[in-house]
Amino acid sequence: MKMMPLLRLLRLPALFTTFPDVLAGYVIIGHGEVEPVELACLLAASACLYLSGMVFNDLFDLEQDRRERPHRPLPAGEIPYEHARIIGKLLMLSGVAFASIVSLPGMLIAILLAASIFVYDYRAKRTVFGPFFMGMCRALNLLLGASAVVEFADWISHPELVVAAVMGVYVTGITLFARSEAVQSGRSRLIAGFGLCLLAIVGWGAAAAYWATVSVARIAFVMLLLIAFQISRKAIPAIRTGEPRPVQQTIRIMLLSIAMLEAVVILCFGGSDAIPWAIAAAVMMIPGQILSRFIPMT
């Protein structure tokens, strides 16, 4: 099996948008304190589950891709169907196994996340509930990072659930925006997706105002405004035309912005010890940007 078709099947650049979710959940729950092996297992779990979702997506979409995206590895015959099916299963099982090493909540969240990914890829994405399911997957991915706690009750005094919910709204917006990215997109759907993304950014700003110190909240507001501007700069022309290329470019910016959004979250809620991790989350967009020039993210 050649390496490049496999990397295209896995959508490798998009993987770097999942790690900041885990970092945010982990750093918030630990107030900046990090146990390297524990964090590494959670990152590995997130990576395996996310990549399994990419594989199952193409397995279930094979007939549609033969018509609309014949260049993808499976319809192009670059990767055998059975090989891809084995890869998807192994990745999903590995994700649950890595999370199980950390804690019981980790194992349960990983199982729920794996089930949500599979249901989304198999059927939900073709229904009106598709964007919601994808948003829930990303919310669970953030909670996976927070699963290093021993008991679920320990989350009550922390903002993880709020941050996860806002992330869910943001990714629901991206998914709605991207539903017809391979063909001409309807304007109302693009507007709705764009609106949800902006609503989520407002939600992060409100959360920062509530939980963060005044000085940190001001920094967060500036960063959020810059992110909103960058997304809007791409989204507005895409909404105007509805053509695949500008829509796909907007999706790319929305996905890569997740790293910066999670950096804001870590900065606001993780305390002064979390600053290095906020920087680590932010720079994760760099390899994603570089790789996305060679490997499609959508």
C-alpha cells in the first residue's frame, strides 16, 4: 500500500485540529499540571478515533464518491476496500484501548465517541441530524481530554462542559457549511453554518468574560475578533457564490482555526501554568496548514 493514498484517506492535516481539543480539556481539569504518559495516551486515543472516522466515512460513501469524488483513494482503486475496513476497525479499537489506560471515564467517553463517529458515518450524516452528531463528536473529544479525572462528579466545578458545548456548536456550524462542499451549495445552509460558527465564537467570549481575569479576557477578545474576521473574510465570498472551491477554502480556515480557539480556552481557564500549553495548541495549526497544501482536508 502506497503512503500518499493512505495519508489522503486519513485526511492527515485535519488530525492536528483534534489535539487542541484534548489539550484544552486536560489542561482545564488539571489547572495546567500535566502527567506526560497520561496526556500522551489521551492524544493517541483522540488521534485513532478521529482517523477511524475518516476511514469509515469513505467506506460508507464509496458509491457516492465514485460519482462525485472519483479522485479519492477508494474509488480510484489506490487502496483496497477490505484493507481500508481493517484499518478503520483497528484504529477505532486502538482509540478505546488508549483511553482505557487513563481512567474509567476515559474508556466510557471513548466508547461513546466511537459509537457517535460510527453512527454519523453510517447514517446520521445523511439526515438533518448530521451536523449535530458531528458537533457532539468534537464535544466528546474535548471531554476525552478531561477524562483524566477519576469521577465524573469532579467536572461540576469546572467549565469543561460549557467549553465542550460551545465547541460542539462551532463544529456543527462547520459541518452544516460543508454539507454540499463538492457541488454547488445552497445559500441558506451556508449562512446557517456561518452563523453557528460566529455564535460559538461569541459563546467563547462570554465564557472568557465569566471565568477569566480581566486582563486575560481582554487578550481573549482580541484573539476571538481576529479569528472571526479571518473566517468571515473567506465565508462571505463563499456564501455569495456557493461554488465548491471558495466553500472548501472556508472550511479549511474554519478547521484550522480550532487550534487558535482552543488556545484561547486554555489561556482563559488553565491558569498561568497553562500558557505553554496554549502556545502548543496554537502552533498545532502550523503542520496542518503545511500538510493541507499537499493532502486535502475535506
